[in-house]
Amino acid sequence: MEKSEIQISKGLYEYMLSVSLREHDALRELREVTAKDSSAIMQIPPEQGQFMALLVKILNAKKTLEIGTYTGYSTLSVALAMPDNSNTITCDINSEWTNIGKKYWKQAGVENKIDLRIGPALDTLDGLINDGHENTFDFSFIDADKINYDGYYEKSLKLLCPGGLMAIDNVFLFGSVVDPELLDEDLKIRISDTDILAMRTLNEKIKKDERIDLTMLPVADGLTLVRKK
């Protein structure tokens, strides 16, 4: 068997978490609450949150950006990893979902680090660019509507400082970038042909983009890391 053929079984996944996951109580509680939501499939898994937190610590990031908050698990993961004199701007259009996370941000004592912006993220990003924030963010995370991923990518790249890191979620789209028939019936309702095309197009674009360094990892639903040169 080649290493590339190793599949993560349920048992192996549970073993991985048992020997590596260090999850703050507020994160665990938020994850468990979110699991009851009908859209919980949008929630990143705990090992991804911990991985992103480690990246933020390695970068010593003090200014971060998130596009797509949902209930705020990834927001909280990153905020907990950042020093007290730091700031993370997180963007979403759904205040009902983000309100769920606020309780746990406060419980963890990091609400002062989090700047939630409700509204179309492209408008928020344009506002940041126009206000002089280009080349100032250490880290950004994209996990929102796939149709606008290219716009989020380009604007995030402008906002990142040289050497800054971008993490792009769902680059596999549950396998549909290779074969749309891999989607179950519930996912076929959520993921359109337009989403699949947008994700494929961006994946191919990023590979050829000379402005960045990259790697794509089989973390959760696929995670691409992009370093701005």
C-alpha cells in the first residue's frame, strides 16, 4: 500500500483526536451546539481548527481575516491563538448564526479580539482596501459561498502582508471537483454545478499564480494554504 492510499477510517480518526486534540471547553461546547443545526456540515472539524490555530501561532499573527463565520468555531480557534493586543475581522451575512458564537467568544474571554462585520463580504473587503488596510493582514481564512471564492481570493491577497498566509477551505467540495456523482442527495441540494465549476477554476488558477506559494492538503474537505510572496 502506498501512503497516498491510506484512508482515514472512523477508528483511525478517533485515535488521531484522542492523542492530539487539545480543545478549549468553549470550543467543544460551541461545536456540540453547532452539531444540532441543520447546516452543521458547514462547521470545520476540531482538528482543522487546531491546525489553523497552530499556523496563527507560528506566524505570530496579530491581524487576521475570516470570510464566512457561520457559528464562529473557526473564529474562536484563531482568536484563542492570538495575543491580547490582536484583532480578527470576521465576515458573514447571517446574524442568527453568528449570534450563537458570541456567547462562546465571551465565555473564552476573546470577544475583545473579534470584530464581526455583518454584510456582503466583498463589500467589507473593498471597504478595508479603501481604508488603507492593504498588505497588513497576517492570516486570512476563506470559507463562504463558492461562487464568490475568486473575489475573496483576490481581495484577501491584496490585504495580506508579504509573507502572510491564506487558508482556503472546501477545495475538494466533498469530492465533486473530481466527480459530482460522489455527492449524496443532501449535498447535491447544497452544492450546485456553478459551485463546482467555481472551485475547479480557482484551484487551477492558484496553481498557476506566480504571486504566491501554495500547498493543497487533504485536511477535512480539502484545505489550500497560500503564502503571499
